[in-house]
Amino acid sequence: MLDASYSRSAEILMIRQILGLFILTAATCLIGGAEPLPAATVDEVARSVRSLTGAQRKSFLEEGARKEGEVVWYTSMSLTDFPKIVGAFERSHPYVKIKTNRLSQSSVMPKIETEARAGHHAVDLVASAPVEMWELKQRNFSAPYLSPELKAFPAGSFDPQGYWSSTEVTPIVLAFNTKLVAADDAPKSYQDLLLPKWRGKMNFGSDEYAWYSVMLDGMGKAKGMDFMRALARQQLHIPGGSSIMRLQLMLAGESAMVIAARGRRATEYKEKGAPVDFRLLDPYPGEPNGLALMRRAAHPHASMLFIDWMLSEEGQTVLAQQVPRITLRKGVKQIPRHQELYKKEFVFVNPASLGPNLTELIASYQQVFNIR
């Protein structure tokens, strides 16, 4: 009887332990201890939104963004400018925080490559120059995403496959010191720069490869190289790579003109009363500031929502009016000083042309302009 009673007690204890373990496991699952379902990939989210339009599409991205809660954005935009964009977006979308890492153009790719080798895919979005957009695409770091907002953007300002879109553009102009060059006498074409009277009176950058690429594409390589060699014989001052420094040197009277000046800076100094004006010559280069969605983005819904907003009328208005930058969406009102920069159509720097030919372009540039 003792053995039978002990056996029944042991059996009851074992059943209780099994039931307890089952209840504990079920409770653990209910409070979130179970393995979570894998997050949606960029490709999966992109496929889902293709079939959605309007409010339905926006609602789908917002719902996913609420769960993701953040976007990690690497940008070469200045420390004074990008916080204005982040603040405006977060006021419209308080459930998403933009975690921004400000990087120079030269450090964007090394950082992304280092993180990828370590298996640490931290970044969702990258905003940088055309060469970086091309490299991201070539190395399979970026993913295609064609925002519906791109219908309001000019051809050439985004990748046809969607690997990058332009939120803004840097116009490249000819600037001149109005104390040294009369408005009527200012060059009206690039060929005018070859006139003897301008010899020794122009400054130029040591690394204007984007301008060089557009010029050679626009003129044709043979004619373009003839022009570049003739320009190099004009005794150019080449003080370095900083476009701001070159403009300031011109304003100080050390040169009469700046070749490949940045239009935004020229308009800024002009509005402040500095002795500067500028010309939009043909071709009129525009360097797009690209925005790329990363293939391994951990927050695809929130990232696509941010891209759509940056390209939307609301986002482009913030960029044009509050930052302010030179935006590309049609119909967006620009601040008065920037309106002059839209009087001619841009010839956009093409990442697909600049990127694969960069090494050759650099070698040619340095040889023609005798840069060591």
C-alpha cells in the first residue's frame, strides 16, 4: 500500500510539474518572450506599396513606421541645415525619430563599408553627392524605390530605376566681382572665358570634377578637351578645393571671376551687399544631392515615409523656405534670392557618367590644369 501510495504521489507531482512548465511557457509567449517574427525587408515593403495608392498607401507606411519608431540617416548636409528638416518631419510624424549622423562626402562610403564588413547594417538612408549615389548602387548597398512624388520632378534629377532621388540641387555658375567686371562686359558664354582680357584674372578649383564631367558630356569629348586646354592657358589661379574660399578671394579682389562658383553662395553674398553677380552659362551644371534607401535598412516603412515627405510639396517647401536650399519639385515657391537660379534649365550631373569615369576624369583634369 505504501508503494502504491508513493507511486500515485510521484505521478501527481510529475503531472503538476508538467502543467506548471506548460503554463510558464504559455505565459512567457504571451508577454513577448517568444522569438519575434522577422521584420519586413525593404524589398517586401516596396512590393507591398506598389499596389497601393493615395491614402491607403500612406496609411500602410504610417502603420509600419509607428512600429519601427525611427530612421537612421547619414547625410553630408551641414550641421546648421539638417536639424531644420528633422524638426519639421518629426512635428508632422511625432511617432518617428530621425537619428542623424553628419558625415563628409569622403567619409560616407568608408563608414558604410566598415559597418557592412562587421555585419552591422545601421543606416537606413544616405544623402550625399552623385559619386556616392553611384557607388552605393554599384556595390549593392542601395535599393530601388520610386516614390510617387517623383512625378513632380524633372528628368535627370532621379535614377530611373529608383536607386536615388534628388531632394535639392547645387547650381554651378560663373561669378564675378562687380567692382572689377562691368555687368555688360561679363562673359556670356564659356568661349568668352578664352578672351585675352581675362588671362590671369580668373580663379578655379583644384577638384571640380562634376563641372568637368558635365562640360565634356555637353560639348563632346574632343571639343570639350580643346576648350579645357585653352582655358588652362589662361593663367588660372587655383588656390584649392573650397568653393567658399575661392568666392571670398574674388570678393577681396584677388581675382575678377570664379569659374564653377556655387550659385547658392553667390546669391547669399549678393543679397548681403557684397560686390558679386553671376551668369548662368550653357551648359548650366546642376549637381543633385541624392537620397538613397539602403537595401538592409532596418526601418523600411519609416524610411519610405521620410523619402516621400522629403519629396512632397510640404517637405520641399520646408527645404526651400526654411533651410533654405535649391529644390527641384515643380511648383514650389523659392525665396527671392534663389529665383534667379531657375532662369535656365539645369544640365544635371549624371552619377552613371561621373561615377564609372571618375578615375579617368581626375587624371585628365589634373594633367590639363597642371594640378600636383
